[in-house]
Amino acid sequence: LLFSNQLQKDLEEVKELLMKSTRKRLHDVLMTEKHKLELEIKNQPPPKPKDVAEEDKSLLGGYTVKINNYGWDQSDKFIKIYISLNGVQKLPAENVQVNFTERSFDLLVKNLNGKNYTMTFNNLLKPISVEGSSRKIKTDTVLVMCRKKREEKWECLTQVEKESKEKEKAAYDTSDPSEGLMNLLKKMYAEGDDEMKRTINKAWVESREKQSKGDIPMDI
């Protein structure tokens, strides 16, 4: 835009000089320069429409927040993901975009209270229908509707969650019952609060005392 203004000023000055020139040679040089400037101005790219410029400004001006909190539910045909965003219903519908693939989706909410929000789900547990999936905007909530390709129950949302659950199950599913119980107690102790830790410690001490007296044969 600044460059275009400079060209316009140069052209106006050349026109003024043309009006004042009396020598043919100078007149011809100025005419050549005039045509050159007019062509350059004509070939300038058109200015960006205001609405697009404003949209870009709003997208770049704020900062992007990654959404980590959500709730989910399912029916025979759909996986439903609920994302809470205060005031999202006040946005233009085009500011809430969801792109689906067969095993993923990503959400982009633009310019909500000066911020952009994103959420990405990769490696969905089972394939979904891109055409049958959609999003709905409700009061303070975006609902992402993933259409199941097969009407079956999903035990979790992603393949990663399934693998994590299977590893956890394998840790306690051992041939030795006492080993499985020990693993479970260790996990409860590691994740528990002070009250839980005191309870487990007390149970541990009592079991050791009973074992030493011969009341129980198994060492837990």
C-alpha cells in the first residue's frame, strides 16, 4: 500500500512536469516515464478486503489456547464430545470449525474473548464417517458429533487410552495372586492422598504382624 502511494505521487509529479515542459526530447522522456508508472500502478496487487484483513488480525492478534478438558458420551450411532467454552454461542458460526478424518478430528474456535482455542484428537479407537460427523454450538458448549462407522460400543475414545488400560490390566493380571495384589497396593499408595497412605501402611504392618504369628500364610 505504501509503495503504491509512492508510485501515485511520482506519476502526479511527472504529469506536472509534462505540462511545463517545452523541449520535445524532455517531453518524450517524461511521456515514457508516465506510461511506465501507469503500467506499474496497474499491475499492483489489489488491496486485501477489509473483512479478510480483520479476520487475519483477530487470528494473529490473540494467542492460542489448547483445550484439555472435555466430557464424552456415546449412543448407538455417535460418539459425543462436550467442550465447555464460555460465550461460544455468541460467535459467528464460521468461527467454530471442526475438521474430521476417519480416525481423528481437530477443533478450532477463533477469536473468543480475544483468544483462539484448539483441540486435536488423533488415533480414535475406531473409524468414523467424515460425512456423517458434525458439530453443534450450544450455550457455553461445543458438541462434536462423531458418526460411528459401525454401531458398536466404544470402551474408550482413543487407541492410546486402550493400550494404556491393557498395560495397567496386565500389571495386575499375574499368575501369582500376591504379586497382583502387591502391584495394586503400590499403585494405590503412589496415587493416594495422606489418608490412603496411612491406611495402606497400617494394613501392611498388621499383615506382617499376623504373618509373624502364623495367622496368615501369604506374604502381602
